[in-house]
Amino acid sequence: MPIETDNAALTARARAVMPGGLLSPSRQLAHPYVFVRAAGPYLYDADGNEHVDYHCGFGANMLGHCAAAVRDRVTAVSERIDLIGAAALDLEIEAAETLVRLIPCADQVAFCNSGSEATYHALRLARAATGRRTVIKFQGGYHGWHDYVAMNVQSPADRIGQYDPVCDGILLDAARHTVVLPYNDAQAVEDYLSAHPGEVAAVIIEPIAHNMGSVVAHDAFLRDLRRLTADHGTVLIFDEVITGFRHALGGYQSIVGVTPDLATFGKAVASGHPVGILAGRADLMERLGRTGQGAVFMGGTFNGTPPSLAALLATIGELERPGTYERLFALGDRMRNGLSAIVERLGIPAQPAGYGSVWLLYFFQGAFQRYEDLLRNDNAADLAFRRRLVEQRFIFQPLPLKRLYLSTAHDEALIDRTLGVIAETLHALPAAMRVGA
């Protein structure tokens, strides 16, 4: 008897052999779709339905799915070399030289397999270089799954200002060395550093806080962080796992003109292939190449595998084409401007947000500059909106405040089609969600 391969049957099989039937709860959609093929901005499920993808593999698919340039480069490399695990590879050298050329803070780079790994190594390196333990992060920021920083992300109001781990099992002895401060508040950082001289190893920040949608750090705030960390001998780390290569080839640091000591990258740099990057000052990075006293270990069997580095080089080659970022920013503006017109016409208390090719709809009105401001979001309306879009085969992560993405494979016609469906969806929301209701 043939094995059934429709959505329902595959979902049942998945639930039997994987926890929750998924690789993580954050991949849960409103419907049990099982995807079997992807191309450009589209996904195809086991029942043969076409979906428009605005999730883009958590933002990693910068060029759309199965981009030919990436596929061809990975195939060619795979035919001549695979995992070696000894000495250096030509691809490692070429990739490192390319990244050093593009990223302002990068005197040297090291490779791993994910953004979480990169931030873990960055914090370990900062602690080794300074001889200090304490790390400062900001409420609403997410820097990976490890115990050092897996706390105070989308905290409920009653957990603000308290230790708020993202899950059970996190070691409090590790987490207690992390201090959580309000985003965009330089005075809070200055006060803490002044009150605890010689204690803070690192300040880690998303220069655009895309893990709470899209809250942009004020230029002055980032400049103040640069000044304060330099004055106190603290390592400044930009977590550019989302912003890097999505907004510019040199990361957001190249846009804002503030150069951190270390920076981490991943996601968009390799079109969905597993890669993490730690980049930074030579005097810090050289500790990764040492043995013995002063060394910082950064090992991993699969660090810098040839297919991943081939994907990285091919992706950067495509992103370097003239006009690529200008077009992506224009597409993002088209989406956000369209959303603004829709919510104004319908009288819905919502506002578009985003930067470049990242976009979303917040369900509240008024200014926002830190996570605490986002507590005004109508999460019920946000969730209902996202689930209804997923029902109509537009792939949104169905969680409030979560960012959405565009890729080079999206175009104006697809955005306009999406805006039409969004208008119908918002119009169908309960009247209680309207302004003045």
C-alpha cells in the first residue's frame, strides 16, 4: 500500500516522530501545511497549493527560494570538495577576504553554523578579553538560545524589570550575570556602567530590534553606546544576524556609521544555508587562533563547510549587483505605504513598521522606541489578522509582533495583490477592533 503524502497524512506522521510535529514551536502555522517544494517567493504544500512566502526562512532567503546562482555555485563546489576538517580551504579564505572587505568592524572573521552560535562565541570572547563577567542586553532583544542571553524577549508586562527566561531549563547561575536595560536608553547604560566600574564585559544589541518587530535604535543612542563602552573598557557587540546583508552588504553598522568591536551575522548572508559569522577587531579575534593562555576556543566539525561558504559567496555576488538594495527598499516602502493607506481608510488602530525589506503591522497607534511601548499592541487582533492571512495561503509567522520579509524574488505586482488581500482581511475584522469602537 502506498504511503499517503497529503498535508493531513504527513502532519500525522510528523507528530508521531517529532516533538509537536515540528522542529520548534516557532514554526507552527495556523494550519497543518507540509511544504514539499519552493521557488522564488512561493511555497508549495503536499496538497498542491501555492503559498506566497513572507516568512522567507526567518529572513534567510534573501534571494527567494532555490535561487539559481546559489544552487549552481553550491553544486559546482560539492562536485570538487566536501568536509575536510584540517588546514584551511580556498573557499574559507575567499569568503573571509570578502567579508573583511565589506564589514566595517571586520579585521578578521570566524565561521560557525548559526547566529546563536556566533553570539555565544562573541560573549565568551568578550569575557575572556576583559576578564569580566557581566553582560548588558536590552529588553525585547533576542540573541540566541544559549543561557547567557535567552531571557527578557517578549516579556509580559508583569515580567519587565525581572529575570524572564524564554523557557525552563536555563541555568540561573549563567543568566544572573546578564543585566537587562531598556532599549534606546543611553542614560540607563551610563548609570549602570558608572555604578559598576570594571564589571561589564560586553554590551550586546540589535541595532534594529527586529525581534520585537522593527524598533530602530536612535543614531545618537548607538553613538552613545560606542562612547560609553570605549570609556569603560567594555566590548560593544552588534548582533547583525538579521540586519546584516539584509539592509546593506556591510550590515547596519555601515549605514549608521558606528563601528562595534565585534559583530555577528547569519541568515541572509547564505540564502538559507547554515552559517554564522563572528567578525571584529584583530586584537580580539586573534585569541580564537591561539592555544594555551589567553586562548578562546571556537571549534565545530561543521564550521565553514564548503556548501555553506559557496552559498555565502554566491549570495553576496547577487547582492552586489547594482540597484539590488535600492529595489528592496522600494518594495518595502510600497508595502508599508499601502498598509498605511489601508488602515487609515478602514479606521483601524494600527500602523505599519519596518526598515528596508522588513515589514509588519503593529496593532496600536503612537510612537514607539522600546519594547515597553509595544505592550500597547492588540495581540488578539494581530494574531487574528495573521491567522486569516495564513488561511489564504500567505505565509506569516502567526505570532504577534513578528517581523515579515521581502526577497529579491518578490515584485510590485505580488505586493499589490497581497495588499488587496490584506485590505479584505482587515475589513473583516470585528468592529470592536476599529478606531472609536
